Amino acid sequence: MNQRWHSQLICFGRFMLGLVFLYASVGKILDPKGFAENLIAYRIFDSPQMLKYVAVTLPWIEWFCGILLVLGAFVRSVSSLTTVLLFVFLAGMVSALWRGLEIHCGCFGSQHETIGALSLLRDGFFFLVSLVVFLSPVDPYSLQGFLNNRRMRLVDSSS
């Protein structure tokens, strides 16, 4: 695969992942109580204070990750964070299924999607996309890539 095609594919993956994180965050930001109820159903948090903290902060972390991925800023750092988040989300869903819980995913702030094969496949796909973005060089179509290329041109012209 040639370099330009690879860069475009990484750009598409980064941009798509950013939009997914933005979309996933909005419902949770608008309804933190509903998101907290989804988190309670997972039976992971013993502390109500920790549950409140996660219900309020996680959607904003997702939102900032989405914005930064769409812009292409801090791509390596943000994609490492989204990869870890998606791994944790997958582990939580697998744990709930393993324990026989029939609960709502809470993935996109929806109260209607029950955890199952579709949610696992979808989040698994996003995990792989995030991992590829993390492991790949920053694409030149990102803000970070643009600034890196500009810096290199300035260094080359001053030599």
C-alpha cells in the first residue's frame, strides 16, 4: 500500500473515531443521571461517590478526545487514551455478559441498547481502529501533521 493511501486511511480512521467519541459523549453529557443509572447496572462501582465522579467526568473526557481526534491534535496521546477507554468498555461489557446481566450498554447515552454481540463487535471494531491510529505515524492531514510538516520546511529552508 502506498504512503499516501495509508495516510488517508489513517486520517479517515482518526476522524471517524473522533466523531464516534463526540457522538457518544453528547447523550451522557445531557443526561448524567441516566448515564449514572447505566453505570450502576454494571455493578462495578462500590462507592457512590466514585460512580458520580465517573458519570460526570467520563463523558467530558470522551468529548475532548473526540474534538482532539477530529482536529488531529495530540493524536498519539489521545489515541492511546481512546484505546485504553475502549478496552475498558469492552472489558466491562464482557464482564456484564459473563455475570449474566441483561443491561443497557450506555455506550451512546441510549437507554435502549442491551449489551450483546452487536455492541461487542462495534466496540471491538472501534478498539482496533483506535489501536491502528495509535500505532501509525501521525497523518499529514491532521493539525499536528500540518504543523510538523511546516516546522520541517522552515528548518530545511534555514539550512
